[in-house]
Amino acid sequence: MANLETTYLGIKLKNPLVAASSGLTGTEGKIMELAEAGIGAIVLKSIFEEQINGEIGEMLDQSGRGNDYPEAEYYIQNYIRSNSLGKHTALLSKVKQATGLPVIASVNCVSVSEWFSFARDLESAGADAIELNVFYLPVRRNQEPAEVERIYTDVVRAVKAEVKIPVSVKIGSHFTHIVGMAEKLKANGASGVVMFNRFYEPDIDLDALEIRASEVFSSPAELRHTLRWIGLVSSQVSSLDIAATTGIHDSQAVIKLLLAGATVTQLCSALYLHGTAVIPSILEGLTAFMKKWNFRSIADFRGRLSYAKIGDPMVYERSQFMKYYSSRK
């Protein structure tokens, strides 16, 4: 019988399916549905420092007392921060107790001090690991790429100095050197990376002549980009777990990413589009695949088709269609 158990960030999971940080992992009821469907682990909805700061500003504006009474401003800031963080830590504790699943806390901050402060409180609440949801958009034309990379590595070092639990970093796909960035994150204390973060992207409404949000859900076609970099990073950066995300909508996508070297796969868009029924469907497909090829465990085939283990690694490096078509008769 196929054994779907795996280990991610040193945490034992019953299968390689992880619910990614989203609105679906923000309430106890929805998380219970994911647990009942068979998910292997949960990444809680991110706690956003920027959102907390927005709530503070809104309350200060409504009170009209922020400038006249500094003590009142200080009280409001601490009350909202503590209240928001308290709700988050309470949810974390309830979910761990109710489901018995590994729970990873997700943190998104704008100031370095709050990164490690939030992470420390979430560790105390029982988080099994911390996922740093980092995104910095460089818009200054004279800013050096190395300066941008340091923002990420500084955050990892600051958090690791304060917590003992494993830390992973959710990164975007627009670094100049993704493999090198993964290596730097590991060197600064990260136990894993999540590839790749999906960000808000703008679109233009031609009827209203306004900027709108583009499609928020991933499509299966986006798997190809994730697949390439999973195959490359898993082969060249040792002792670094990789959670694959973006473009994962069925069991075939999960199997492909595991074959490329992913440690686990995170589901988000598939859960929104197809509901929790997609979880047992993917697990059934994964089990059938393993039975077909006589694989007894995930470890038997993980990375089997990664960059380092295939006969022609150039298929991962190839970037021009000319090379592809020249090889076809």
C-alpha cells in the first residue's frame, strides 16, 4: 500500500498536500473542513502588519485625538495590535487542538522589528513553523539588486535570532538569480522556500479607463514556470525543503512537482475553484500513480526527474523554441 507520509521543515505530514495561506485558512470552521477532507498541514492566513497599521490610522482619524493626546494614540496602537495578534494566536491554538494537524503561521510585515516580534508570539502560541510572506517591489531605478536581496536575508536573520522553530520564506519568481537567492536564504537560516508567491497584479478596464485587479486565481498553465525552478533549485541547493505552489489544480500537477524535487505542494486556487473535494481527488490520483509504478513511498520518486537526475539537464535550461523545434523532425 502506498505510504503518502512525508517530512517538511522537520515536521511529519500524513501527505504532501498543504493548504496555503488564504482566506480559507483564516477561520476555524473552514480549516476544519480542510482537515476533514484530508489535508496534510495548514498555513494560517497571514497576519499583515500593514493591515493592522491601517486599522490604527482609521481609528485615530475617527477619534480625532491622535495629535492632541499622544497617550491616546499609543493606547490605540497597542490595543489594535494586541487584539489582532491575540485573535491570530487564539485561532492557531484552537486549530492545533481541534485537528491535530501541523500548523504553520504566516507573517507579512513592513518593519523588521515586527517580523521577529510577531514570529516570537506565534511560536509561543504553538506554531510548528513560521512562513515569512515577504514581498518588496523595487521601483527606484537606481536601487541595486543586492540591496533588494538583503531585505529578504535581513528578515530571515532577524526572525531566526528570536525563534527556535523552522522558518521558510515565500518568494516571488522575479529574482534575477532564483537559485542563488534560495542558497542565500538557506545560508541565513531558512529551512525552506515556498515557490512561488502570487501577488496582486493590475489590469486596465478599457470601458471605464481605470486600473483594476487582474485575475486572482492561478491557471494550470502557470505550473510550467514553477516546475522549471523547482527542478533547478532542488538539485543545486542542498538541505532546503521546497513547497511548490502556483498552478496546482489536480493530482498530475502534484505528481509532476514531486518528481521535479518539491517536498510538498501548497493548494490555494484549486480549493477556491473546486472546493475541499479536490483534496481526496488529488490523494486518490497520487495513490494510483504510486501503485502503477510500484512506488511505496514519496521518497521513492521525489526528485526522480529533477535537474540533477535526468539524462539531458538542458531541458530545464532551454529557453528558446528554436532549440526545441530543431530537435524535432
